[in-house]
Amino acid sequence: MTLTKRLRLRFRDSNDRIVSFTINPPAEPVNMDHVEELMNLIISTNLFYTYTGGQVVTKVDAALHTEEVEPVGEFE
């Protein structure tokens, strides 16, 4: 059994669309203050353009996703 985690950061872009960035795997433990600082940095540096051609302008939310994978068999 394998347990994997990823941190998804969601933003709204200048075209009013929701976009997300995923950090896989995140540094643990996940600290909400650090997450907010990172999200503010992403917005303030204006380094990313979205698939709609817009700029990342506001934070929406952040979520830690945990996935448990249990293999049931292998095939050749």
C-alpha cells in the first residue's frame, strides 16, 4: 500500500476562471501561513499566465489531497 500527498493551490485569474497549481509532494507538515505566503508570492511576481491567457490575481483556496493506493496484481 502506498500513500501519496499533494497540495493543490487554487486561484482566480484575470479572466475570472479558476486555475490550480499542484505541489507534489508538499513539504510536511503543511503550514497554512507558509502556503498563504507562497500563494501571495505567486500572485505578486506575476510569473504565471493561465491557459486562458490571463494572469493569476486572487487566492481561492488550498487543499491537501491524500491518496492511498493498494495494488491488486501485476500483469505482463
